[in-house]
Amino acid sequence: MSDNKTICYLCGKQIVEDGNEDHVPPKQFFGKELRRQLNPDLTTLHTHKKCNSSFQLDEEYFVASLMPLIQESESGRSIYNDVKRRYDRGKNVGLVSRVYEEFDSNPSGLILPNDKILKRFDRTRINRIIWKITRGLYYIENCLLLPEETNHKILYTFPGEEPPKWFVYLKGMKGKSNYPDVFDYLYLKETQDITGSIWVLLLWNQIITTTLFHDITCTCQRCIKKSSKKTNDNSPKRES
Ligand SMILES: [Zn+2]
Ligand SMILES: [Zn+2]
């Protein structure tokens, strides 16, 4: 990794042609009105066009599916206006109808304590975007690639819900984004008290996501065991 500029942060391979820039966080997290108002200066990372565009549909789904939950904030309403504007022009009609169908009384759904509405969402697609953003931020902060296959767990705190108990460790910490009302993040590295990294995103001042994983530089017994196993054995492994 002598020249970071030619490495795609998504697949870790060198970019020879087919280069592209990816905004971290995604540009569409800023509604059109806010983009005009703030003219946000977002960090971009190098990617292959193919790697980047493989996330495009999930990113659109991400915004449309979470949009109904974030309308209490100005940045969230700005997203709502974007989705509505596109819908009124006959675009994304299928996507919006699908999101509309996610509101129902399906018991496997998600309960929103505030208004007792059940909203399901495709967790695989939502998780995929959160993980991509986290990997992008990790690259920005550490200049290190976080491989997609790194084991991780993502937790969500929706409006009206209690944040996870380890939030006490974040007390007094300040978010790192220049546009905290739209998107903010902070992270805790491994310490004596905490095994693994904790990355917290705040989306549109309404949704908190917590992503837990072991740093690629982690030297805990489990990671050391895993990396030595990896070099000795190429068979597929499962986490216990
Ligand atoms: Zn790539
Ligand atoms: Zn570890």
C-alpha cells in the first residue's frame, strides 16, 4: 500500500482504470435544500466505479426506508422533501411503494415506541450501508483498510428508544463531523475496559447506529488465534 491514492477502499485492490470518487458520508444524506444552504465539503475516497455503484440501489433504499422515521429534524425533513419530489415526478415510485408496504402489523417488525407504528426494513441492505460508511470513516481516520468481511455487529437506536448501555463510555465525547445535524460520528478504540472498537453514527439527529468490531490491529487472543489460523488454513471458518 505504497500509494493510498490508487487503492479502492471498498475492495482493497489497486485502481488502474475505472476510478471513481465516493463521498463519505453519502452526498444524498444531505437533502437538496440543505445542500444548497450548507454547500457541504465532504471527504471523498477513491473507489472502483463498479465497487461504488454496487451500493447505489441499497443507498437509495436506505434513505427512502429510514425517511419516515426522521421527520422530526430539519435535516430529516429535507430528505423527506427530496424523496417526495422525486416521487411526484414519477421517479422511485416502486421504491416508495415498497417502503410504504413496510408499515404493517407484522410481528417480526420493528416497534417504534413513540407512535406505536410497526415498520419493517430490510436489515441486510441497511446494515450494508452502515458498514460501508463505517469502513470509509475508518479509512479516513486511520488510513487503514477495514476489509468488508471483518466480523461486526450493528445495533440501532431509533427515536424514543434508550441507547445501548455502553454509551456511558461516550459521555463528554464530541462528534467528529462538521455537519452534526445531518451526520455525526465518533468512535472508541479498544481500551483495557473495552474489547473491540465501538463506532457510533448519528443520522439526521434521529437515529443512532452502533457498530462493534475488532480493529484490524487488534491483538486480543481471539484475533491473534484467528489470524494465525488464517495463515495456516484456508478453509471457511465460522464465528462461535
Ligand atoms: Zn474496488
Ligand atoms: Zn480482537
